Amino acid sequence: VDSGGLASNTDISSGGWQYVRAGGLASDTDISSGGGQYVYNGGVASNTDISNGGLQDVRAGGVASDTDISSGGRQFVSSGGSAVGISQHEGGNVIVTIFGGDSSTTVMGSNASGAFSLSNGGASNSILS
């Protein structure tokens, strides 16, 4: 999905990949069993469901909003990426990579512990496993 492009109501599975680049928008996407989505600098993914075997990779400068992660789903957020409005269910994983002094990565949502966040280098209510 390139600049000015919109992909909506997309199902990604079985080795399929979607790349959301600067100025591109992917909305209402279902990612499952072997499917994946990369969200690059300037790209936006909204209203995404990630389930068993699906993954989303939010790179620096990429934005993911309103993501539902169920059992077996994985969301990776690289240093400098933003993921907000996450609903993390049992067995769903949010994996964040940050470096010392990183204040640009923002991850916020809810899980079994309630609201969780990682911003300005601090984390609260994260589930570690």
C-alpha cells in the first residue's frame, strides 16, 4: 500500500504479506495463520485483527491503531513505532524493542491487568512472559 493508497477489508493468511508504506493506509484487516503485515515509516494500519499464527510488524515511524490481538497473534513494535488502542487477549503477544533513552516509542492498550502503556521510556501493567 503506497502513498495515497488505501487497502480495506483485507484477509491475509497462508504466507501472504501486506506492506504499508509512507502515506498508505490499511484498514479493517484480518491477519491469521501464516499471514503478516509490515507498517513502515509514515504508514498507518487501523482496525486490525491478529489471530493464531498472524503477525504485524510496526517499524520506526509506523502507526498501528485499534488492534485486536487474540491467542497466537503477535504484534511487534520496533523502537520509534507507535501502537495504540491495543486489545491484548490471553495468548496474544505484544513484543516491543526499545533502546536506552528511547522516548519516541508509544504502546498503549488493555489486557487482563487493565490499561497498559509504554511511553517516554516507562512501562505500566505490561504482561511479561
